Amino acid sequence: MTVALPLEQMTVAEKLQAMEMLWADLSRDDAFESPAWHGEVLRERAGEKNFVDWETAKRDLRARLK
């Protein structure tokens, strides 16, 4: 199945909403595995203390994209 979205006509907010809907659907599937490099990056960054919760991160990203 091919899905075409009118990306040129969508606002940034609409595009982010579409991405969130896709990610919510993908993340429900336990068959999806993170690539090996992802674990390596997480281990390297484990000592960093600049983490924020997901809702705060989304709000900050949306503010930057406006």
C-alpha cells in the first residue's frame, strides 16, 4: 500500500502530529528492535545529566520549529 501525504500543504504541527501517530503505532509492536548502535550510544551517554522527560522535550522541539 502506498500512502501519499500532502506534506507541502501541511503545517509543522500537522507533520509532528502525523509523526507522533506513526510512532505510537510502531511502538506498540514488540517485534521492532533497536539497532545495535543505539545501545552503544546510550551506554556512552549514560553519564550525561541533561535528560528531560518526553513531554518537555516535545514542547521544546515544537517551540524551536515555530
